[in-house]
Amino acid sequence: MRPAGKLHPGAEAVAEKGWLRAHRWLLLRRTAQMAILALFLIGPLAGIWIVKGNLNYSYTLDFLPLTDPYVALQALAAGHLPETLGLMGIAIVAAFYFLVGGRVFCSWVCPVNLVTDAAGWLRERLGIKGSIHLSRRTRYWILAMTFVGSAATGVVLWELINPVSMLHRGLIFGLGAAWTVVLAVFLFDLFVMSRGWCGHLCPVGAFYSLLGRWSPLRVAARRRAACNDCMDCFAVCPEPQVIRPALKGGAGPVILSPNCTNCGRCIDVCSKDVFVFGLRFDERTCPLPESGTGLR
């Protein structure tokens, strides 16, 4: 169980593994997010055009098109057919997120993740308790409504208010009114609902969870026999409902839920190294050694 006097989730991992190992995947995620933003920003700011465009559609090194499949499908519903380069971009992006897990977009690419993580961090530090209740299925209803709305209006409807697109375009071209939407997301997660936007409302995350439903790259509770029930993984996971079947249920050790973001937070905060990245077909587990001292 959680030791007395523990200040926050992950403190035991820092004590056992050291600060760097206990934040390895967080540092890698932040590096990836900042590097992606830098690739888009360096063109307008410094005239070095490695990547042109934004997260909806970009052209890298003047030969590699990348197209957001979610935006493309909304455009198709609105009656707009993508051009050849757009179709190539869709295929490349869809194949990538199928292989690594669709919601990797949410944890490793999406700039709004920085906003919601900041809200979650501040919420914990301020000790804010209580939250409204919304089903996690709400995001799938919103996802369906974006397609219906686009078909009915002939406009890529969600992109008019999408915080992901607004923040990304705003960072490149100047935020302007986008500040209002981004601030609303931050305040919603801070005061109204813990992990509310990404975990319950965002249709972008819902779409990418469907895209990566059968992805081979997964987190697995490979050393679940070493679990000491500290609950730190549940505390930090943006989708904590995905952990229990692999860690405590009768299922195999692999987290198969498409809503797992492959963020690595559970790996970082676990002092017993219960979790690892692996493949969905690998059901191996590592039992405790006979001494029962746990695994390091």
C-alpha cells in the first residue's frame, strides 16, 4: 500500500530508480511535442521551411505529405474530395498511428496535451477535489455528431472550434481568439472535471482510439506479480480504466484498450517496474523471484 508520508504519485519511483528514470517517458514525450512544434514554427519565424502547413495538412521537405485522417473524413462528409497528395498523406498518417497506437497522437503530438497536463498538475497541487460526471463514451457521440454536422452543413464543422487545431495554428500565426478556447479547456480540467477534455469530450482522441484499436505496440503489466498496490499508476494515467484488466483482472498482462495513450506514465511512476512497452501478442509475465523481494 502507499507508504505513509508519500507526497505525490511517483515519489517512491524517484526514491527507488532516481529522478531521471522515473521521468524518462515524460521527458521523451515533452521532447517530441516541442520538436514537432519547433518544426512547424521554424518556417514562419526563421524562414527555414522544413515543414509547411499545420497538423491538419503538412508538407515536409517538399516531398512528404501528411494529412489528418479525421479532418479528411469530415471534409469528405462535407462533400469535398481530397486530392492525390491528400490521399497519400492520409495513408501515411493512418498507417503510422495504426502501428504505434492511435492515441499516441494525444500524448506525444497534440499541443493541447500540454495544456491539460498543466491543469492536472495544478489541480493536484491545489488539492482540488470533486468533479462532474460524464461518460467516457460522450466523446464518441461528439465524434459522430461532427460527421453528421459536416454532412449537413457542407463545412468541416469541428475545425471551427477544435482546440487542437486552434492552438497549433495560433502558435504558428498568433493565437488571437484561440486563447479563449484554450483557456476554457484549461479551466474546465482545472475546476470542473479532472481529465475532462481529453478523457471524456475530445472527438480527436475518440477518432484516434478507433484508428489504433488493433495496434501492435502496447503497454503490458509484464511484472504484475511485483505490484505493491501503491495505486500510483491509476493516479497518473489519463485513462485509468484501461489498467485494471491487465494488472488485476483475469486477462493477460497486455493493455488492449484502444484508449490507452501509450504515454508511459505508468512505467515512469512504478517503483517495481511492473509496466513495459511491448507487443499485443506477447502475453509473457515475469513471476516474482523465490525470495519474494520484488523486481528492480
